[in-house]
Amino acid sequence: MAFISLHKVSYTYMGRQKAAVREISLKLDQAEKIAVTGLNGSGKSTLAKLILGLLKPQSGNITLDGRPVGKYSLVEIGEKIGYVLQNPNQMLFNTSVYNEVAFGLKWKGKSKKEIDYLCKKYLDLFELWDLRAELPFNLSEGQKQLVALSAVLALQPRFLILDEPTKSIDTFRKGRLKDILQEIWRRGTGIMVISHDHDFIAKFDDRRIHMAGGEVVEDAG
Ligand SMILES: Nc1ncnc2c1ncn2[C@@H]1O[C@H](COP(=O)(O)OP(=O)(O)OP(=O)(O)O)[C@@H](O)[C@H]1O
Ligand SMILES: [Mg+2]
């Protein structure tokens, strides 16, 4: 059974004539490494938001672990799939960088000591520990993106969806991120990376899904 399964899924934004995603059928396994490519406006982010239950399809159906996505709460989906949206501003809502990473860990019932350890470990990955007391709102776009990534990685999800994770980050941290993702994939985390960065996704295109005009026009392993 596929971990994520879409059957003829379509979605049209309110007030739009044309569907952003049209009749997409896909099966994604839990341990896969998938790159999603396509031009601006081809429907990549919409596809991710549909899988994550942030948008509800007008037709077709999506299942996660064998159960319709609509039957899960957003928190339950978040427990199965870690994700970073294209706009990190939509993800950050805590009063410090530290709390941004600690938030999900607290939710999972980790002890104060474990939270401290994991916050340091995951913020250190991108050399963000020194910024731990800062208000996320005041960070640069790249730093915000990395804080959102640290927070999601700290939860050690079974599957990750990253929408343009390298958009604003420097070459050094991009290399670091590539290595980390490789490593967690090797340990069993499935990864779907949406990206225009061909260098970066060269490591993630064991399977490449290419979108155009809201449809999957190529799905090659
Ligand atoms: N909130 C919205 N309201 C109305 N239309 C939207 C909205 N978000 C996206 N769209 C439209 O849906 C289509 C697909 O957009 P989507 O953001 O999924 O593309 P994308 O492939 O992620 O593009 P990019 O590479 O620029 O991130 C586009 O035509 C876009 O204009
Ligand atoms: Mg997008």
C-alpha cells in the first residue's frame, strides 16, 4: 500500500477559471526520494498543500497511510509528514527561534532536558544556535527558512515535504542541508523536494515528477 495516494485529484482556487491541479493520480511510497519540478504556476505548491490537507480537492481523493486525508486533523497529518512551505513566514509564529523548534517537541511530550538537547542539535546544524533568543519575525528570509527546517527536522518525521527549501539560503548551508537530507533518507525518511534548483535536486531525483499546467507530465524513476 502506498503511503500517499492521489486519485484523479483536481483543485481550482476560488475565482479562477483554470484548475491549479488537474486530475492528478500518484502513488508515493514512505521511503521514496522524489523531486518535483515545473515552471512557476505549474501547480507544485498546490499539490503539496493538497497532500498536507491544507487545501481540500474539489474532486478526486487522497489517502495517507490508507486513510482519507480529510479524516485526519491537521495535527495528525503533521505527525505523519513534516513540511516546510514555500513561504516560511506562514510557518513561524513563536516568540523566539528556540521556541520555534521547541514548540513541536513540547507537543510531543519531550522533557525539558530532551528539548534543550534537540534544540541545540538542530539549530547547530545551520549555525543558528546563537540566534536562539531572536524574534523569528526579524530574521532574514534565509534564516527564517532554516529555522522552519530545523523545527521540522527536530521532530524526525517519517516523510518530509519541502517546498523550495533552498530559495534564500547560502551555498554553505545548502550543502549542509543536502547532506542532512541524504542521511535521514538513508535512515528511512521519505523525502519530496519541490525545487527549481537543479544542482540541489540532483541528489533527490531517484524519482522526478515534472508538472506543467497543473498536470503531471512526466514521472520517471
Ligand atoms: N491562493 C491562490 N489564489 C488563487 N490562485 C492561486 C493561489 N495560489 C496559487 N494560485 C494559482 O494556481 C496555479 C498554481 O500555483 P502554484 O503555487 O501551485 O504553482 P507552483 O508550481 O508552486 O509555482 P512556483 O514555482 O512559482 O512556486 C497558478 O496559476 C497560481 O496563480
Ligand atoms: Mg510553489
